[in-house]
Amino acid sequence: TNPPIIFLLLLMNYSLSSHNKICLLSKSLKIEG
């Protein structure tokens, strides 16, 4: 019995973490470049 709200929160958390990883990668690439 998993409420949809918890699923949405987990999905949002995963999306935010992925977005942060992409930002960190782009920043590190800019610094190296």
C-alpha cells in the first residue's frame, strides 16, 4: 500500500539529485576547460 504522494516525492527527489549531478558535472567541465 504505497500512496501516490510518496511515489511522487521519491520521483522528485531522484530528479533533483540527478539535476544536481548534471550541474556539478557541467561546472567541473567548465573549470577544467
